Amino acid sequence: MILSVLLQTPPAWVVIPFVSLLLLIATGPVLFPKFWHHYYKTISVVLGLLVGVFYLVQLHNMVLPIEAIAEYLSFISLLTVLYIASGGIYLFFDMESKASVNIVFLFVAAAIANLIGTTGASVLFIRPFMRINRYRLQPYHIVFFIFMVSNVGGSLTPIGDPPLFMGFLKGVPFFWTLINLWLPWLVAMLMLLGVFYFFETRNKQLDDVDVSTHYSNRVIISGKRNLIWLLIGVASVFLDPNIMDGLPHISFHGKKISFVREIIQLSAAFLCFKFSNQKALKSNNFDFEPIKEVAFLFFGIFLTMMPALQLLEAFAGAQKGQIAITDSLVYWASGIFSSVLDNAPSYLNVFAVILSDAGLSLNNMADVKQFMTSERVHLLLSLSIGSVFFGAMTYIGNGPNFMVKSIAEQVGVKMPSFGKYIFKYSLPILMPVLVLIWFIFFI
């Protein structure tokens, strides 16, 4: 009976809340920012609850909604501790703004994004990066930061970027990304840094000014105790009852739902904020609005995408054998969706299609683990790279993008509009890199 309920496909119109929410996320901040900022919480929660109630009342299916809520709590608890802990660390690099300094900074920040997430790294490093370049700061500095630190950089661990963490929650081994994605990561980073160097050589703003005496070459760090909370948040990721036998969990229809990990992360987040260095928080202009936005929007996304995942699985199952699912198809499909939608649900939707084509289900962790040992696992490489890398194509591709844009604008940087970002930077700079990555690794 339970299996028949889970296999029951919802009507196609039930995806309307999901599509509507994603379109609103894409257009709201641009077309009607005041209305969206005031009502996005209500819109997201109402749409999510509508779909959840439909599953409970109409489909008599409580399994998928409860699993979606459990995955949402795992997702948001990690982001919360990373965001708060990073926001309480104040970094000041009093160094000369030159290409070599900026290149090393971006590379190191991108690497650290794999330990504290692209959200944490964006919050932690964008302000010191702007301080380094305070005498010659240009929009391209922020754009390349978004490309490398807020997106591409976080592709080596599930902690790094939301799509990969969603894959981890579904059953992808933690170290699979590091083992398989390090070379595309390195190639993409080197190409982007090469283009960034070209932009740096054209920035002549300080050529006629001697500012060498303005720098002490000191690094100032306040709020070091938050590093402990960061470590606790990262280490707790491994407290997964599906991996660690004997860990307390909730048994639900054959699945092990984690709660110890989430309690540790949320407790660490609370204690971190309570005992944070107040001067560091004030210096970073820390507030909860960015993480609140992520929390509310992803509550709606997790619930509204349930029918989309089921319908995609059903479609892929019906088309099994008729459409060849290749690395190129997966790379570009996940990439295009991640460019115009949020990359986490895009990753899950394409992953659902891949598994369904193999006769497996994304809602069954045993199926995911079976896929990981199959000869088709190479498709997960193209899916992971496409979802993470293409998230930098637009401001809406990944959560930290708008966050970084907002922080830069607060200090007076004239950031490009939504369209200008795409046509001046993404298409002429990032897209050639993405094409080369496709050509090198997926043809």
C-alpha cells in the first residue's frame, strides 16, 4: 500500500506552485523589489504548504512531505551555522592592491569555500577583498569573486555548494566530489584567474599614484573563537545515521532520518551568535536577513518541487531507451536550468531523470547508492559540474550571488544590472570557460 502511494504520480498542474516560486525568485528582486522583499516569506511558505497539504489530503501521501521537511532541516541547519560563524569573523588584509595579491586571495578563498560553503566564504571574504582593492575597486572585482568564490570554488565537497549537499543527503558519498571533480575545478579556476589577470592589467587607476606607504602588509583577524564553531558545524556533517551505525535516528518507512547532526549545528549556531565578538559582527554589518531569505525560500522550494521530481521520474521512465542521456546532455541541461533557476533544485530534478532512466528512484537512498556503483556514475560528474559552475551565470543561479551584489552596493560599487551582468560578464567571460570545460571533459 505504501509503495503504491509513493508511486502515485500527481497531476501535472501541481507543479504550478514550484514553477511560480522559481519565476518569482528570478523576477521579483528585479521587477518589483519592494513587493517581493515584503511578501516573499509569505509567498514561499503558502506555496510550500499548499503542495504539502495536497499530498496529505488528496494523495494520502505523508511520506514524501515528511522526507522533504527532514532534508530541508538538514540543509538549512548547516547553512545557518556556517553563515553565523563566518559572519562573526572580521578579516582585514592591509595589503597593496595588485594582480598577484588578488589572484592568491581569490584562489585561497575559493578553496576555503569547500570547507565553509560558498555562502560562508562569500560572507567571510567579500569585505576583506573589497578592502584590499579599496583604492581601485571596480565591478569586475565583484563579478569574478562571484564566479570563483561564490560558485566554482565550492565544487570539491558537499559542504561547498547547495547542489552537492543535496546529493550528499540523497546518498552520494561525501568524498566522491573531491576525488572526481578536482581536475575540472582546477582547470576552471586557472582559466578564470587568467582572464581576471587580463582585467587587472587594464586597471590603470593607481598607475600615477604612489600608495605603497599606505599599506602595512598586516592581516587583522577578530572573532577567532568562531573558527571553533565553524569546525563543529563542518565536523557534524559526518554524523549521518545512514553512514555511521549506532547513531540515534528516527526510523521512517525504512529510512533513517537524522536529528543529532541538526541539533548540534543549530545549537552551535545559537551559541556562536551569543558569544561572538560584537565588534567583529558590527564591523561586518552582520544581520540575519540573507539567511532568513534562504530559509524561507528553500522551505517553499523543498515542498513544491516534490511533484516536479515525481513527474520527471515518471517521464524519464516512460521515455526509457528513447532518449540517449549523455554527459553532454546532462551538462548543458543542468547548466541551463541552474543559470535561470536556483542550482540546488535544478541538480535534483536532473538527477531524478538520470536515475529514473536507469530504473531507479531519487527518493530511495539504496537506489542512489546502487547508481554510485554502476557504469553510468560518470553522468553525476557532468551533473555536478554543470549545476555548480553554471550557477554563476546569473544573479539568481546561486544564493550567495545576490548576497555579494548587495554587500558591494552597500559600499558604493555600481554593480551591473541583471541583464548587464549576463551580457557584459557571463556570456563573454564565463561561457567560453564553460564551453572549454565541456569540450575537455565531456565530449
